[in-house]
Amino acid sequence: MGQVPNARDGLPDVTWRKSARSGKQGNCVELAPVPAHRVAVRNSRFPEGPALVFSAAEMSAFLADIKRGAYDDLLGPDDIALVS
């Protein structure tokens, strides 16, 4: 994993996107594909803040863990019902 200190300036030519389930309040995580098969992640409320940059392997492993429920214990039962 790498980090870009200022996502707006350091990654000017990427197209950021967020989940279609994101609310209008702006509390979202945005992702963007970047060169060399990597994915950048930033806070939508702070676009000039840092972005974390993950390799394709790191992002694939993270998404696989999410799909198998590896992080479900971070949420309470009421929270899981909200995202189901």
C-alpha cells in the first residue's frame, strides 16, 4: 500500500467514484483506478486529503474478505441489517 499526501493534486487525472448507495451527506469513500493496476481510496469530504493506493492483489484480497464476511464483527446486528 502506498499513500498520496494530497489526492486532488497528486492524482489529477483520475475519475473518482463512490457507491450508488452513498447518501447525499458526503460521508463517503471514493475509489479510482490508477496506473499500474492499482486502486486509490479517499474520503469524499476531504478530496485534498490523502489517498491510500492499493495494488490489484491487495484490493482483490480485501474485497474477497468483505464478501466472505470477515469484517462483519465490526458492525452490530442493526448495522448489518442496514446494508443488507
